[in-house]
Amino acid sequence: MRLDDIQIRDPFVLYDPDEGRYHLFGSTDEDIWKGPATGFDTYWSTDLEKWHGPSPAFRPSPDFWSHTQYWAPEAHRYRGAFYLFATFTAEGERRGTQVLRAERAAGPYEPWSPGPLTPREWECLDGTLHVEDGIPYLVFCHEWKDVGDGEVQAIRLTDDLRGTVGEPFLLFRASEAPWARSIERPEFPRVYVTDGPSMHRTRDGRLLMLWSSFGDSGYAMGVATSRSGGIAGPWTQADEPIWPADGGHGMVFADAEGRLLLTLHTPNRTPDERARFFPVEETPDGLRLAR
């Protein structure tokens, strides 16, 4: 298969040097917005051109608490195992990010945390793992459905990734980005979306975050920079999005030769969404698509 053959949203690529394989994860149900969820599939490749799969990365047991709207799985290698951070929801429950675990990159993954690690009284999504000075953090979105102006928050995790330590702390709000635009929703007069935070440490040590919202031309993705070089920030937003139109929720990964690639899904409509790869460069201001 080629990428054009794979319907997927929120793509995430993990390269496993032990296998010499790239593993592609994402929201893979045909319609992630409604109906019962099947689970998460994964695909693998040795060259980022030809892909194999799908294979089931996660299938819920009958007693798993969520059976709909499975979103944005991210696979992270941590202390000798692989952990899948993914968003789930259920009737009468708040949406949140739970951690699953596997011995192999492709899975199968099983629930690891006893439930979502995002605050249970909040609507949250798109949690990602960030490790700083050996300390793991969950970086996630606090949805506009609660606050109107969507937030990116962080909370410290226990070393085993099964629980949290202390309270979440605000990193920034969507409206702080000059490129972000409000959308119309009846619940709030001005709604700003936050989606898909993903961390990237540059070669010279700066800490960047890619995240998505809506811009002048629809769904888009921007870059924020921590002025302190750490998760606590303060965070500065790029003036213009790195991806301005009809695509987003991406991340940056290094291929086997160390070249940086941006992956995101575009277009932003079901069932046409596909993962795309683009070379990117680190700049003094953050990131840019390679010319």
C-alpha cells in the first residue's frame, strides 16, 4: 500500500531502530465521529513509501469503559516498553486520554492506566507524552466545550505512567496565536479550538510544540516555542501557521538517516483524510517546511 490507500487522521510515526521499521498510528475507524468504535490499526514500512497492514494495535474488551470515538493514538517508547496515549469517550462520561501498554511497537496494546489521566471533570483530548529531565508529563487539550477559548495544559505523571502527580497547569490558550481564528458555536460567542499538541526538541535544545486550530483557510497547524526551554514555558506563538489550510494534527519525527519530517492529515474531511510527509527544517524562529 501507499499512503493514498490508507484512510487515517491524526497520524503519528514511531521509528523502531531495533526492527528497522516505521510504525504509523492514527484514528483509523471509517467514521470516528459517531457509532461504535472498532479500535486502532497500525501500519509498518521500512522506507516510508510502501506500507504493510493493517494490524490491530488495540481492540477493546467487552468491559472496556469506552466504545465510541477513539481518537489520536500516539505510541511512545519509554523505559523498555511501548505506551499508547489515546483519546476515548463514552455516554455520560467526559472525554479523556488513557494510557495503554505493549511489549512491541505494533502492539497489541492493553489498558495500562486505570482510566483517563486527564481531569475527569474536564472535556479533554489529544494527550501526548513529554519527558523532561527524566520526569514524564502529559500534555493535552482542555476543550473549548468547557472553556470557549481552548487550552493546552500539562500535568506531571507518575514514573510508571499509571497516575498523575499534583494539579494540571496552563501552558497557553488558542487565542494567543496570531494566526488562530474563532469559529461559530452556540455555546460561546467566540470559540477557539486546540487540537493535537506534539512536542519537538531541536538540535540546539529549544522546546517546540506543534498544535492545531482554525486559521484563515480552515483547519491549520502552528508552532509554539518555550522561552525557558522547559514545559512550563512561557510559550510564544509563531505569527503564521506552518500548515495554513485544510490539514493539521501532525508531529515531527526523524527518519533512519536523521532527516526531519512533518506528518499531518489532509484534507480535513471524512473519509478523504490521508497522512502526508514533508521535509522540515529547524530555524531560529522554530520550524518551516523545507524548500
